[in-house]
Amino acid sequence: MRKKTLYLDYAASTPVDPGVLVVMMPYLKQEYGNPSSLHHMGQRATSALERARLQASSFLHCAADEVVFTSGATEANNLAIRGVVRPFDAAQGEQTVKPHVITSAIEHESVLAPIQKLEKEGIIEATYIPAGKDGIVHAEDVGKAIKENTVLVSVQYANSEIGTVQPIAEIGRMIREKKKSSVVFHTDAAQAANFLDCSVEQLHIDLCTLSSHKIYGPKGAGLLFVRKGVAVDPLLEGGSQEGGLRSGTENVAAIVGMGKALADLQSPKVQVEAVRIRHMRDQLIKSVLKQIPESACTGSMARRLPNNAHFTFARIEGRDLVMLLDQKGVAVSTGSACSERSQEPSHVLLALGMSPKEALGSLRITLGRRTTKEDIVRVLKTLPPLVDQLRKRVV
């Protein structure tokens, strides 16, 4: 009989919190009005959206009208990048220098892909800042890359695969101190929101991406913080929703759920929970490295999300290990859910200097609110024999 599934892939997605589901249900049943309608049902939907917007602005410490709801982090990241660049693209005939965009080599695909496409199309020039072997991007490297034609810097707050936390506040201060007021600073904080301070003033950022389903909210909602005065062109045309930056009828139920999830993150209990999770994560890493020969933990331990344990194991393929663990009722991943079906090694691990063979031997275990000490014991009983089993296959 198959054991109950032990879910340890919280970086990919989190379960919807019961309290979040409760506040969503009215907007999935009786409160189905369109927020753009003038009648009372439409106005109640509008009120629900604005309540969620206030909850988001409280979390980010920004004005409510600086919050733009989207379908998720991917759309928000694309809006941030393409929205900043498009005005310069429209003025191509009037200028001889292309706009310059700076990002890191270890960004999520929803940041790298639009930048790479814009670069391939000849619309922008781009610089990809490397990370050290510890998975950290250095602020001084970003500063050295800024040029007179730099219009956008996009560096993620916390890496989705290895969990390393980037010096966003330091980069933001550096950009401001250089008096580069024309440089827009964006961070993808989708992975960071559960554990880190996302105050836009403390981080000195102009644009910030959040995702609902990473914070115990529903899938289908995200947001982009857009600082007043920052010019962003919409990706979608055909309506005036979200201040004209995101046309289309809003997903009221999902946005209400995201608002509740963001409000919950402001509870003092969150910090206590982070400490509990970190202790379990540290025990997991310590035990895995002790019990499994030729294993390594990827990235900095000091500057890392408290729920992330990312390993590489010599002489195995991570995909095979994930499937064997799944057969044992343990759900984990090799890395970002958006690229896990790919047969290619992770671009993040390659950027850290790993060989393709080393990178393919990766395993990401991410803990969450429902994780218990007993779960860690179960993983430590299950994982080492499976690694040994896979290694014997290739002898």
C-alpha cells in the first residue's frame, strides 16, 4: 500500500491555506459580479479587489495604487521587463544607442527568457552578471556594469532553485547613490515573500514581483509593484483595469485569496515558523551530507532561505532520484518547476561553475508550514538507500 505522500516541494507551490480558501469561497459562488460593472454586485467585487490591494500595499509598505494584479509571477516579470523597455523600442528610429538591461545569470526563466528574446531581436543590449560559487551576486559587479544607456536592472531576491538570498537593498542603494535616476530596479521576490522583508523602501526598488501560490494562496494570481513615476507600458491592450497596466477582467477570487495570504505573512507567527523550519532544514542538510558519500549542499548556507535544501549527488541523475522518491511517497524536485521537464542541466547550476554532469545530479527539498520533524526522519530513512541503489546501476 502506498504511503501518504510527503510533500517537500514548497518552492514549486504551496497548499492553499484553509483561511485563504474561506475568504475566496464567496467569490467562487454567490459574489460573481464583474468588478467593472456599475451595479451593486460589480461594486462589491470592486470593494473586494481594493481590500486585497490594501493588504498587498501593507505587506510591501507602498501606496495601494502602486499595486498591479496579474495572473502570476511570470506575467508580472514580463510586464516589468518588456514594459520598461517598450518605450525605448518605440523610439528606436530616434536614437542610435540601444537601451541596456542588466540581470543575473541565475534568474528565473520568466526573467531571462524575455531579456534574451529582446536581445536576440536587436532591441536591447544585455549584461548577465555572474554569481559566485556560493550562488551570490555581488552588488559591486552590478554597479560596474551600469552604463549611460542602462535603463533596467533586474535581480531576483531569492533563487528559486538553490535558495540563495541576493543583496537587493545593497544593490538598490548603490543604484541610487550613483544618481542613476533613469535606471529602474526590479526584483522578483516570488520565493522571498514567505521569509524576507519585502518593504520596497528598505530594498530601494522600483518594481517588485510577487506570486500567490508561493505564499499559501491560490494559483492564477500575482502582482507587480510599480513605483509612482516609473514608466511601464502595458503588455495587454483592450481595457482600463489595473490602472491601464493590465487589461482583462480580474480574477477576483484568486486576488482576494492572495490578499489574505499576504495579510497572514504580516503575523508575528511567521518569524517563529521560519525558525522552526530552519532548524529542520539544518538537520536535514547535516544528516544527508553525513549519511551519503559524494554529496554536497549547493550555495551559501549563511545567505539562504530557511526552507531550502539543495544537494548534488555524484554518479546519479536527479530526475531518476525524484521518480524513485515519488514511488516511495516523497514529493521533491530537481529544481525550478518551470524547467523540471527539460532534459537539460539547470542554467543556475551551470552558472555556478558546475559541469553538466554534476548539475544533472541535483535534488531540491523545500520545507513548509506542514513539515514536521517526523517528515525529516522519513526522508533520511528513504533517501540514502535510493541514492545507493541508483549508483549500483551504473557500476
